[in-house]
Amino acid sequence: MKMVFRLILVGLVIALAFWARSVFFPSPQAEIQRRLLKVAQLVSFGANEGNIARVAAVQQLGTFFAESLEVQLDDPRLQNHTFSRREELLQAALAARTAIASLQAKFLDINVNLGPEPDTATADLTLAAKLSTEADQIFQQLRFSLRKIEGKWVINRITATKTLTP
């Protein structure tokens, strides 16, 4: 009986060690996926968002992007946008929060691939966005390029990928 109890206890300790490692030391892919989901959460906003919350969300969003970046978004329903600096992107995000009553963004099917260098990665995903000004949901394939700077994965490039239509 003591032997069975000890084996169960050892198994629980091993399981707890694996769980603690995954929580406190996540893989780069899991860390990137978590940060991208937070970006989608920060981009989303409701109609009743106050001015202080609006500015705070945009400021927090800035911490997920590199100072020098490249963003190219092409969608016929939206205007084509190109940004080369984080400040330009943040100004556009603040302007969008003022012009649009609400936006709900989700990143679906996130596929993270580590680059050949240990501090680079790409993430392919599908953006699902619901604007208050549009009747239908907008879907767009995006590719994020990330770089690890000062211990954090930051986005340094976003491009819309072309999808094949039948």
C-alpha cells in the first residue's frame, strides 16, 4: 500500500513540475500566441469606451510593436494603409477608436513558426473583425513578423496575404 501511495505521489509531483514549467517558462510559440491574442483584445473596443480607457488601450497596444515597423493592409472595404513607425500606427488606432463606434477583432488559426535566427518568428493567422459600420464580418489573412527585443516578442511587420478565391 505504501508503494502505491509513493508511486501516485511521484506521478503527481512530476505532473506538477511539467505544469509549472509550461506556466512559468512557456515555449516561444505559446508566448507569441498569447501576445497576439492580447493585441486582438486591445484592438477591440465597445461603443461605451471612455476617453481615458481609449488612450490607455492605445498606449498599451504600442508596447506590442517595435519602434520601426512595416504595416501594409489592403482591403477593398477598408482603405489601404501603410505605416513605417509605431507612432503612426498608434495615431491611426486612436483615430479609428474615435471614428468607429465599436470594433471586435479576433485572431483565428494562429500558426507560429520560429525563424532561422533564435530571436525571429512569423505568425500566420486570420483576422475576423466586426465593425459597427459594416453589416458583415471582415476576414483577412495576415502574416506577422516578430522579433525578440529586450526579452519580449514585438511585432515588426504585418502584411496582408493574398488568398486564392475559386
